[in-house]
Amino acid sequence: MQSDIEAIYKKGIRLTPDAYEFLEKQAINDGVLAKILSSGAVFLTRETAESYIASEEKIPVQAIVNRAPDFKPSAREHEPNYKLIDKADISGKSNCTGKLEDFVGYFRNRFERIEKILASRASQYPIVKTNKLKETQGGKVRLIGMVTQKRVTKKENLLFDIEDEEGAAKVVLTKESKYFKAAQKVLLDDIVAFDGKNADELFIADEVTWPEMPFNREIRKTKEDIAIAYISDLHFGSKKFMDKEFSRFISWLNGAEGNADLAGKVKYVVICGDVVDGIGIYPEQEKELAVKDIYKQYEMFDSAMEQLPDYITVFVAPGNHDAVRRAEPQPQISYDLMKSDVVRVGNPSKLEIEGLKHLIYHGTSLDSIIAALGIGYDKPADAMIELMKRRHLSPIYGDNLIVPEGKDYLVIDEEPDVFHVGHVHKNGYTVYRGAHIVNSGTFQDRTDFQVRMGHMPSPAEVQVLEGKTGKMHKIIFREGVAQA
């Protein structure tokens, strides 16, 4: 604040150049200003100014972004080339009234679309509906249904209750089946195909098939030599927000943190939710907030976006901490909250970037998948693969808040080239059947809750996809840690 700096000079206190540059970018509250004016100092250094601001918990320190004067980014030479898949985004389309028919329509839409994927999978057996099983006369058939119950029998076989549009059936898969171990991962509300024979009141299955991703997909690459950076869970406004590390990331995009060749290729940044820490997200959250005004939290984000190179296109989806409805699918963050020049998308959303099909999902359902399958928060990519197998972003209904829209926006109709998720604050990456599986971690330091849970996040690690080569890089911005 210029008026505050003038007050400091009038008091006879001189600022070192780095202190002046630092204070010029800060929101100096009355408490900080009073400490400076009453310090009796002749010179004020940046280090001292930081200590005054850090002592005032409501004012987070914003580190200064550095820029390389000789930086010549190749991405500046390319025009942006992206397309939003509007039909996959709930923004402006929600029409749910909460009536019974909304729930019926939601589950019917979900079943029909995933059944279509399963029906397209090669099988030597005819597909039958539950109400036609008795007409199969013991011949081997394929039965597609939604699992409503799952239990282990006295003989240690698996017994499933399933439903389709025409009726219901009981399916047994014996412990002798070679698919028994795989079938143990079948979850409630999964839509799967069972191959087997009907026997009186039971369908005896010997094989189970998920909708899955096709085997023969190759990694797609971009024509232009550009790069895409994936980040999420920034949590602006939290006391644990890593402002210095995030500023190092922005400095890197400006060519000032090493590996300038890769930084200069970055044409896009995709932010996968939890832009801010929010207000009232969990009990006693205010104790962990540095900024308790939701508008000011987004102002901090907007200020950071202004420091990105102007040729970079930024996509922003919401998460469960953002100021949109908590239930999924979530609409885009409104313009009265987030004012920066970014491309707003919903959660989930689909977009094409330089020809690469992106599926963007914040990832709240990972909590239920990790718990149900015992995967562990240190392996987010494994949990994401389980979503891809089921071709649904939140397969267990009820564990994650979902609005029953007439269309289920969480069904994965098309196979993505990049599946980008956040939420769990742990970086993860793998390639699965031609798709880049990316969990982009966080820029929030380890919280007290994570300490109690024994969860170790991987903050300030950014995955960057080099489009023309298909190579995924990981750049680390934590202080004291070398870049990868």
C-alpha cells in the first residue's frame, strides 16, 4: 500500500530496496503498520518486514515473483488451441428438483450409458435381461446389472443382488472361479457384466467384466511443441498455503527458476479444484484460516494469476472447498468471486487441449474408493484407475454428495487422453491403457488433520506434460529440495 509506505517514510524510517518491493505488494494491516512505526528503526529490511507480517496471522506473506529478463518462451509463438465440451459441464444446466423421478431418471441414465459401454465389449455370449433368464435353458449368456447387494455365503462364495431396467437377479460366483479375487473388488452400485448360466433361482457366474478402458489405446501426442502444467488444491486463505513455493512456481513459468526450456513450452495451466480454503467447510476451520473472507481469498488467487505470463491459458475447475454447491456435479466458480482472466469449467468437465482429450475431476470420491478397496492415500493413481475401470467418477452412491440430474455427468463416456484429479494432496502419475493418469497434489502444507491421520502429502510438486514427446515431468518447488 503506497499510503502506508509514505507513512513509514514520514516517520523517518528508510526501506531497503527489497523491503520496498516486498511491502508494495502486501496488504499491510494496522497492527503491522503500528509495529513498524513504533520500532524506532532507521532502516527496515525485508526480513524484518516479513517477521512483522508473519506475526499477524490474518495477513499471509506473499512472496515476490522473479522474472528472467532474457527469457524467450517458445509457447508465446503458438496461438491457444482448445475446445470446451459443453455437454459434459453442468454449469447453467442444473434442473434437479429433488423429486423421486429425478433419482429414477438419474440411475436409469447412468445404467443405460454404462450398459452401452459393456455391450460394446467383445463377447462370445448373448446379452440377456434379467426377466429373460429362464428362457436361456442353461446356455451360457452375459448378464449386465447394477450391484445392489454383495455378501459372502457360508460356503465362502460371493453372492450379488443385481438389477437392470427389467428386473432383478441373484448372481453367485464361486471361490473356485479364476475371477473370484477380481470379483472381490466389485462395489455396491457397480455396473458390471457377469458371464455364466442360469440355474433355477440363481445365476451361476464364472467371469466378471467391468466397463473398463480398451486395451489397444496408444498415448496421443500434440502436433505443436507445447507443455501443459497440472496443479490443484492451492487453498488460498489457509495458514498452510505455501505462498513462497507457489511464487517459485510462477517464477519458474517466467523463466527464473531453472529448466527454462521446459518452462518456456508451458502454454496451459490446468487447476483441478480447491482454489481457496473456503469458509465453514469443516468444524472450527476458522482456526486454520489466515484470511476469513471468501472474497479476499479469491482476490489472492486473482492477484497470483496476474503474475503469470500473458500467453498462458489457465483452466480452473472447482473443488469441495470452493464457493459453489458441495454436491457434484459442480458448476463453474462465479465471476463475482473469481475475477481473473481464466477459463472457468465445472467439476467434472471435459476439454480438448491441442487435440488431447482431458477429463478434469476434483476427486472427492477418491475418499470412498480408497476406503472401500484399501488402496491407501499414498497411491492416488491406483484409486483413479479404479474409477476408469468403472467408467464412473463416483461409483458408490451416497458416500459422496451427488445431485440426481436427469443426465449423470459423472459417467465416463469417452476414453480420455489425460485424466486429471486432485483432492488427496498427494502427487501420483502413471499411464493406463493410453491415458495419462495425473494427480496433481497440492500447494498446502501438511495440516493438523493430516498429521492425526498419518497422511503425508507431497506439496509444491507440479507435473508438466510435454505434449510432442508425451513425457511427463515433475518439478519440485519446495525450498531446500532440488528440482526434478
